[in-house]
Amino acid sequence: LPWPFFFLPALAVAFVAGPPAPRPPSRPLWASSTHEVDVCVVGSGVSGSSLAHFLSSSKSVLLAEARDEVGGNVISKEAEGFVWEEGPNSFQPTPTIMRLAHEVGISDELVLADKSLPPWVLWDGKLRPLPKNLPGDLLNFDLLSWPGKIRAGLGAVGLLLEKAPMDKEETIQEFVTRHLGKECFERIIEPFVSGVYAGDPTRLSMRSALRKIFRLQTLSFNGGLVPGAFVRFAEIAEEKKANPPDPAWPTYEAGELGSFRKGLQTLPLAVKAKLEGEGSSSRVETGWTLIGLEQQLDKNNKWKATFRTTEGEEVTVIAKAVAVTAPARNVADVVAPLSTECAEALRKVYSPPVCSVTVAYPKTAFRNPDLPGFGSLNPRSQGVRTLGTIWSSSLFPNRCPSDYNLLLNYIGGSRDANIMDLSDDEILQAVDEGCRKSTILKPEAPPPKLLGLRRWPSAIPQYHLNYQKDVLDELDAFEAKFPGLTLGGNYRTGVAFGDCAQFGLDHANKLRTSLEEEAAAQRGEEEEKDTTTTTMEKTEERELVALS
């Protein structure tokens, strides 16, 4: 059945957040206040770092980051023998991620979680595992009743399935209920949406938020998700056949989750090191905030990007192309002088607040010290404020001392926006209460050891109803009007880590082709001009000879 595909990527979230308090840049500024490169990439998160890397093999690139360290919202920490994440926590491996890891030299740092570890859902005071092997796990799968299982199964293959409405866009709730039934939605998909998007499935667009699953019904001969999945599997096989992965890239199996030994920030840090390596024509600057964009029509349509440094100085970069991967709300004011419509579209991207809270408890505090799974999700109906908890020490090795378990909790979201009004102590108390209600702890468990608490005032973009028209179509129109300027990030490509990396590869190829075509056209114009000049000179010479 295809419905487990909804929650397999539940932990691969790429957050969006604003810059923290500024610090001095990591190294001196360029000697001049004006610099020229082929491409200026703004934002060093997964999207920006990937794009900069894939371009740097043939183009000079400046990667600019507003924070004091590269990675954007990908923040990994290490202290007292603990390694934890304060933004996204893992990814589903893809060929593009594996290629990127190989090319920046961190293949040996890759770690993959045991794919047999199930996610769990809290329901009626008990943690219940989601099945990993269907249909074999159906007998012991008690999150759905037998009527609920039958309804989900028949709907998934296209039976008991109402036709999709022709006159309206479906929410995630409407789509899933129509395909798989109300019970499957309430007990599986609703907590998944809370965990992935920190969002409200009654307001999010199925077409925009879960576009890969939405597409399955269009591939199917009867609208069912299972027939569509078989068609998609065939497409994937053909895609791999046409473009096989390099044998040198790290390998993985479907259903695994990935990270790196010292956390996800290993990737953008490795990209930075590669860009600044010996012989590279590219550069990375931190502490640079984009404050202006201007197209220079008198200079072959080059772009002028203006930045403000942490010292308050203004720096200008002249580039043939600019790719802005910063959060939507930060970009809106910058593009407003170019297009009020684009600025308004960016301002419509709502990203609710979320707090990531990492705690540790002694293993002796757990009912099962081994924590056999990769985490738990909490439906909003179950009275637990925490959206979900990642069992980090069960996923990846060496994340904590051997006598502890490490838990990463997400709390807040669009249905709990008041989370930012709480003090740190109140947030920690809510997280501790959630861990205890999830039944993983013994009643006498001690208070948690707090390792990290990060407030994200604007976290994950919400792909609401009409998102395609209100946001995505406007961005497409804007880019068509201003060649050489790209807007990207997880408010446009999807929130998964892999989607952001794929954006980097796809747009690197697109920009490279565009720049090479433009250079060829300019060479052609210059050659034509030279030919015309030579012809005129010869004509004049012949006329002079005849006259003499």
C-alpha cells in the first residue's frame, strides 16, 4: 500500500529561519568594496550550498550567508559527548545527495539508520508502530482498526474511491480521507503533517504540499494510489537506467535515513571548504546580508547585488546571474523595487514558529532503554503539545554517551503559534511532559538534561490552498521577466532535504547552460561586428584605389 510513503520522509525537514544576532565574519573582507563573479548565490543552506558547489566546477561563484557560519538553518552542535541538531535532523538519501557528499569528500562521514526501525504514533495512551513491511505487518498493526485497514487498502487500489472534485483544490485532509478513509487520516496522516510541516492538514494544499503523492492519482488508470505507484516505480527505473549513479557514490537502500557522523552541518561546511580550496575561483562570505538587487541594462544585463556586512559596510557584487535562496520573508523587501507582485507573493508564504528542544535522559529512566524506532508522532487529538520526538541516539551511532538516550523534540507550529510566548523553562517543561505522556519513560524518571533549545520564529513554509497560483506562478512570471535572477528554497521546491539538494543541481545546470548560451551569443555579435568592420574597411580601400 502506498500510504506509508506519507510518513517515511517525515524527519527530513529543511527549516527556514531568520538570522540570529550578528557576529563578525570569519575572515577579512575582500580588499575592494566591489567584486565581480559569474554567479552570486545568496544563502548557504542546503539549496544554496548545493547550487554553489555544482556551479563551481565551471563558473566563479560567490556564496554569501547572513549568519556567522554556513549552513543556514542546518545547525549541528557537539558538547559533553553529545551530538545534536537544532534544525533539520536527517534526510532520505537520493542520488543527488550521495553525489554531493562524494564530490565534497565526506562519503566516509555518512551514516545511515537501520531501515527496519519503525516510526511510532501515540494513540489512546499507547505508542503504536507504523508497519514497515506490508502486507506482512497487518496482523500486528493495531493503530488502525480492521475496518480502517480494509477501507485504506481498498481505497489505495482504487476501490471505494470517489472521483476527484473538478471545481476545487483539495486539502490534505480531503484528499487522504477520500482515498484512504477518515481513520487513516486521523491516526497516520494528521500526525505526519504536524511532524513534517508543523501545519494544519485542513488548510494545506495536497497538490502543493505533497505533490509527489498527489501525482500518483494522475498516473493511475483508476485514480488509485497503488496503481499510480507502480507506474512511478517504472518511471524511476527508466530514469536510473538513463542516468545511472556513479559507482563511486555512496550507496543506500530505500527506506533508510541518513546523516553524517558530526551532524548535517558537515555538508555545507564541506562545500565551503571545497569552494575555498586551492585553485578555486570561488569564495564564501559570512555575515553578509543582501539589501539590494539591480539589473544593469547598460552592462550586458549583469546584476548588481548589494550586501551589508556585520561591520555595517556596504559591499557590491557584479554578477552575470544571481540566485537567492534566503527565506521568502527576507527576500520580499529586496525584490519589491523590481516587482511588487513578486514581493506580495513572497509575503504570502507563512512559516509558523517552532522550537527544537534536545534533551537527554539516563537509559535507566526508560521502560525500554533500546528505544526500538526512529521516533514518535503525536496526533493533535491526543493532548500532547510536542509535535514529535526523534530518538536520535537510536538512529545514528555515537550521538551521546553510552548511558544516555538523546531525544530531539519539535514543539509549536501553525496550530500552536503561541509557543513563542513561553519561557525556556516552560517550553522544557512541556517537552518533558510530552516525553512522559508518550510512555517511553518510567514514572520515576529524573528531569531531562537540556542540551539545546532553539526558537525558530518562522520555521517551515506552509503550502496552503491556492499556493500554486498565489506564490509559485507569480515567481515563475517574475523569473521570466528578469533573466539571470533565480529565487529558490524550500518555499518553492518542497521542504525535504533531498528536494533542496535537487534544486541546487537542477538550477546549476540551468544557469550554466544559460550563461554559456549568452556568452556564445555575445561572441557571435562581436564576430559579426568585426566582419562588418573589416568589410567596410576593404570597401573603402578599393574606392580609394579606384579614385587614385
